[in-house]
Amino acid sequence: MLLTFLKGFGVGSGLIIAIGAQNAFVLSHGVRKNHYIIIPLICAICDALLIALGVTGMGTIIASSKNLSLIAGTGGAGFLLIYGINSFRSAIKGGRLSENQKTESSLKTTILTTLAITLFNPHVYLDTVILLGSISSQFKQPGHIFFGAGAVTASFIWFFSLSLGGKMLAPLFTKELSWRILDTLVGITMWAIALSMLKVLLTF
């Protein structure tokens, strides 16, 4: 079960670490020490709820059908391959974090903004409910729970590390090279997981 947990941790980490508006938001507010505990907590809890929905709901439905498992597995592997390609493209293109200074916002505004950035992003549902839920269906019970727990753990560790370490990391991620390295690592992770999924599908 430890291996299953680590697989969930690896997939969750690869999806979460990918550069996006949510990570930039968490990091920038961490740098400014603006509600740097509340923001990652909201992001992580939202992820946990969506992952749980995917693992216990959609994952179970998909697991009940071999055909659905094949379709979901193939779709998931394809998505990860494309995700990897996009990460490599981002690595080639380059990018950097803007450090525009803003005044500290109120707690209410911060909470609403964090929820909007998290829940209004369609990729959040694709990554957590659909993708992670589909992948978890490949594991026999209670393996899918351990897989989901690994993904949830990765979410909490990442968001809090990003926020609490923001002051130290911000100067580093104003450099394009840092983003290029991170995007490359994400791309490699996505492709490695996609290949492992395809190997599992070949055994069906």
C-alpha cells in the first residue's frame, strides 16, 4: 500500500506543481505574508474534497466496468502525455513570476479570491475529479484510498511549502531558468507516469 500511496503522491505532485495562476497567487501572497496560512489551507482543502470525490465516486464507477477502465486509462495516459508536451513547450518558451507589490487585502477578499482562482479553473476538476479518480480506479480496494491519500498529502505539502517558503523562493523564480527547470521536471514526471499507465493497460 505504501507504493500505491507514493504513486498517488507522485501523480498529485506532478499535477499540482505545474505552473499556473493558482501557484503564482499562493507564492506571491506568501512573499507578502498576506494571509499566508489561510490561502494554502483553502487550496489544499479544496483539492482534498475534489480528490475524495473523484476517488470514491467516479473512481468506483469506472472501476466497475472494464471498458470504462480501459477508456479512462487510455484517456488519462493521453492527457498526461499532452500535459508533458505542454510542460516541455513552456520550458522552451520560458516564463517568470511577476513581483508587483500590492497592499494587503482583507481576509474576506482573500478567501473569496482564493476560492475563485481555485474553483473557477476547469483544470482543477479535470486533474482531481476526473484524472486522479480515473487513475485510482486501477487499484483494488482499498488501494484507491491510499492513492487518493497520497495525492491529498502532496497537495497539502506543496501549497504550504510554496506559501511559507515564498519569501525565499520569489527571487529565484523571477528568473526564466528556474521556470524552465521546473517545467522540464514536470514534463518528465507526466511522461513517466503515462508510460507506467500504458503498461498497466496492456495487462487488461
